[in-house]
Amino acid sequence: MSDISLTESAARRVAWIAERQSKPAILRLAVDGGGCAGFTYKFELAEAPDGDDAVAETDGVKLVVDPLSLDLVRGSAVDFVEDLGGAAFKVLNPNAQSGCGCGSSFSV
């Protein structure tokens, strides 16, 4: 199993956003301290991977994660979901011991 993966749904959404912002189709996932459960996920478009980033690629779209964040999300998949609550990127993290109602915070 790879360290991190990007679903086809998430890859399509990143490509769509990147095209509209005239940026490369590279999504950076980082983990910050905080949120209602201890850690929170942060997403942003990146210009290029850093030298020590883990990189996953789906349909030509890259997902990059720094080494510190990777320790907390190893084995995860980044998905894009649309439901009644809205549309958002979601991390399916097997390392999270608990989460929160907002879905963007977790604990290990």
C-alpha cells in the first residue's frame, strides 16, 4: 500500500480548480495542530513538490505531503465528496483515533 493516495473524484476536482486558477494540478495536504480534536487538515494548491515530499499521482494530478504530516496521514486517501452538507476534500485516515462533526479535525 502506498503512503498516501488521491481518489479519482479528488483528482478531477483538483484539476478543475487548478485550471481555473492557472496553476499546476498539485494539491498539498498538511496537518496542523488545533481544531476541535487536536489536529486539522489543511489543503492548498502547490507550485511544485518539495524535495522531501511524498507524492501520489492520479490521472496526472499530484498529491504532495511533507514528511512531518505524512507520519499522521500515512495510509490515507484524499477524496472529494459532495452531499447535502456541501462539497469538500475529505481525508480517509486509518490512523485517526477519533474525529469531529466537521470532518476536518482528528486525533491520534
